[in-house]
Amino acid sequence: MAKAIELLAPAGTAEIGKAAINCGADAVYIGAPKFGAREAAGNSLSDIAGLCRHAHRYRGRVYVAVNTILTDAELEEARRLIWQLYDAGIDAVIVQDMGLLEIDLPPLPLFASTQTHNAAPEKVAFLEKVGFSRVILARELSLEEIRGIRAQTQVALECFVHGALCVSYSGRCSLSHAIGGRSANRGQCAQPCRRRYCLQDGRGRTLSEPAHFLCLKDLNLSGDLAALLDAGITSFKIEGRLKDAAYVMNIVAWYRKLLDRAFEGRGLCKSSSGTVAPDFAPDPQKTFNRGYTRYNLSGRVENCAAMETPAFRGELLGTVVRTGRDFFELATPALLHNGDGICFFDGQGQLQGTNINIVRDGKIQPAKMMGIKKGVMLYRNLDRDFLQQLDRSAPRRLIDVRLTFAETDDGFTLTACDEDGVTARAELAAEKVPAEKPQQAAATITKQLAKLGDTDFTCQEVALELRQMYFLPVALLNELRRAAVEKLMQAREQTRQRPRGGAIINSEPYPEQQLSFQDNVLNEKAAAFYRRHGVAAIEPAAETGLDLRGRRVMTTKYCLRRELGCCLRDKEGAALPDEAFLFDEQGRRFSLRFDCARCVMELIYTA
């Protein structure tokens, strides 16, 4: 039997989740009404239940993020919520707070959120032994490191392959909390990594023009799917619970096509039912991105910062070759259409934008000409035709079914068998009238039974098992077909196996003896969990009120030295000194510490 592989899509809302399933996702992940790491992406229980019903029609799955850290007072509310989610039909819950493993939860599979810092074989093996069904790997891992984890564990491994990158290792960042009290661990990150900073040395000398020094490009591993499959990844995750439906549909359709192609010759298959033929051509350049990077997959992080802007600049159109009072010209004007959005960098390095009113005879008339002059490099960040195509799109996901029409002593039966091997049988008592025109009767029976219309099925074959050909009224054939389809839908639901899982209470040694505030222990249940597993010293989470001045608030695989071409491993006498600081627009200072032995950069909140 082929091994099942999952394409996992984000769902900011239930409707976006349904669109993801319709475009080929095997599973979606969505935020709970509370306690999700994207506070702005919460969803009601009724909406989640509706999404579950839709996904389950195709053997798809719905995972819900309850992945903030919790106070002691919130644990009981979280427990009740997870039971309500279980009753709504979800297939797993994504968590980072180990206090949840200490309370009474439903028999749901537990997924270890990437915030639990799943970057070493020992950590992943521990999570497996305490009951996690899946571990979501750190985005910073190289292919070699993923192989190493797979070699020492059996648990399902989930890997981010596309979307926004958190600059701090495993998303464990205290910067937003330190400077403004908005904790990323509580779903309230203010994204200070997307802001502009000044870079100075210890003497206050400016080392570079202000830039978005902590802003990373978006991850895109679409060219590495085969290698990740061979490394042991079983779930391929797209980031984006704050993204719109157009983005999710486009990216899901893109990865569905590439992943199916990568299955060939590997004995692999998708983990859900049905096939989608999108009515649009997916293109990851057309929807939001900050430029793309493979980050550390090759074992070396290079050219991964989006220093110029955290915004979507879009597709490069080229340079303005001529301007008039109310128009400009490009070398390739056919690339633009009425209603498109364009952007460019002005003389101060700021991204500016406008819309296109008219494209006529090679002349492009924008809504405003300010800043557009000869030599300016233009980008298209809104392709109106493409987005309208997505808006009109109505992809259908269809499950293959084979029909067998046979006779009984007092009538006929229609047996439906779908691609998952689920079968259903409908019977019809009817008079057997020999057909005067057997060939025409056979054609009519086949044609009418194969008309599955707006159901979830598409007919691959109609087999006629009759002693002789009979004449049957079209109305009777339609009645028999409808009954068979209805019974098949019921059989699919009855035979769908709900995933089960849960915590395993034991005293398996935790890989570390001491925990810092960055290990996010906020409640006594979590502390009890770690103490039972041998942890001797536990510093409470920053959210307990720790003063973070002088403390490390970020550790990142991304390094400014390397990004600016000053890595000490490559160049002696690097231009970036050991003592370097970032200053934000409010004048707050952050010291940069370069740990070359571990090949990481740390950010210290100094003032």
C-alpha cells in the first residue's frame, strides 16, 4: 500500500479552509476561538464544525491551534474548549503548553507546535515518548538535520515549506513583549521584526543606512519537495493563517501540482480523497510574498533578508524608459493591464505605489505620476486579471467511483465503489422489459448512471452485468443512481476512522536539566510536567512579569554579519565589528551578539 503524504494549508476562516480543501489540500489548520498563536485568526466552534464536515467528505482533516502558553487560571477554560472542539469533529489539536498534557483532554492526537523548539533528535524523541502524534519541525533545520531526526524517531514529521518566516528560532521571540507588552507566546505579536532599524557600532558610528535588518524573505521550498520526501517528511505545511483566500487557493494549487509530481516512483500518495483540476494557473509570484528564500535547508543561510521593505513588491516589470505629463512607458508594456497595481522605491528608499487607469498604444496612465520617472524600476503588486480569475474560480474536488449495474430476481441493483474502496448498493424493484434495441438501451443505461452531476463523485466506469439488455425508463435509472450515491455518502462517513491519541504519562527524562524564561513555562501544571521528567531548575516565562532589559530576547539562525558579507568564516577583518547595535525608530537599543561556534545571532534588549 502506498504511503500517504499530507499537504497542509492554513485557514484564517472556515471559508478559506473550505477553499483550501477544494483546491487540493489534504488537511487544514485553523485557530480556535481563543488561545491561538494568531489572536486575530480565531474562529467560532460552529464555523469549525462546518469546516470539519466539509473536509471529512474528502477524508480531509482539520487541526486546531490552541498553541499559546496559558496561565493557571486559563487551563480549565482551555480544557473545556478542547473538549468542545473534539465534539465539533476536529482531528488533532496543536499545542505548545505542556501544562495541557497534565489535564483531562479528549482522545485527540496532539501535535507539538513549532514553538516547542523541535530542532534536535533528542527533543523530538522525547515528545514522541510522551504522546505527541506529530512534531512540527523548526523552520531553521537543514535537510541533513531533518534526516538525522528521522533516523532516530518514528513520530510523524511536519515541515513548513512556504510562507512567512519568523526571524527568531522556532518563533520563540520575546522582542514584542519586551518593548510593548504584546506577547507572541500569547498570540499578540506586534511584529517589531518588520520595522526599520539603524545599525551602529560601539562608538555610535552608523554602519549602514536604516533598513529592515530583522525582516526575512518568505520561505519557498517548492523545488525541494522530493528531497524532503526522501528525508522523511510526512506533512508539508503552508504558513498563512492571516492570508486571504486568493493567496491560499493559489499556493495550495501550486504545491498540490508539485507534490503529486514528486510522488511518482516513490510509492506515495495523497492522504485524502478526490482530485482537483483547478480552473486557474497557480503562480506563487502573483500573491503576497516578500521575495523567496530556501533559508537554511542547504545548511547555510544566505541572502534571506528583505531589508528594503516588508511589503509585497510583486513581479518585476522593468525600468521606465519614457515619461509624459500623465503617462509612462516600459520596454514591455503588454505586461500591464487596466486596474493593475504597481509600486517602486522613491529617492528615500520608501516603497510607493499607485494603480493603472489605462494602458493604450504602449502608454501607461497611472492614477498618479508622482515619483515615476525615467530609470525607475517598477513592480506589479496587484495583477487584476489573475485575482479576478481566482475570485471567479470554483474548483471542484471529485472522488473517483465505479458503478456496477446488475439484475436481481425482481429488479436491478447499482453498486458504487469509490477510490477508497468504500462500497454501497441500491436496489430497485422493476419489471424486466427486454430491449428492442439492445445497443441503444445499453448506451442509455450507461449515460444516465454516469451522470453524477453536482455530487462529490465522478464516474470512471459503468459495468453492466445483465443476462440480457433491458429497457428502463430514464426516471427509474435516475432514482437508482441517486439512491446509490446517497448510500455511498453515508457509507463513507460511517467508515471514516477518526484519529485518536493523547498524552502518555511517564517519567521519560527531558533532554535538558534547566529551563530559561524562553522555554515558556507560565503555569504550575507545565512546571509539574517538566519536574516529573527530571528538570531541576525552571525559570518562569517572561509573561510572569520578568524585566527583560539586559536579557536575550531573540536567537536567530539568520546573521547580519553573513547577510552583509562580513561572516568571519569567509572573510578576515570583517567590516562588522564584534560590538554592534540596532536602534529602532523610538530610540530603543538592542545589542547584537554573534555566536559563531553555533552559527547564530542573538539580540539583547539593552535599553
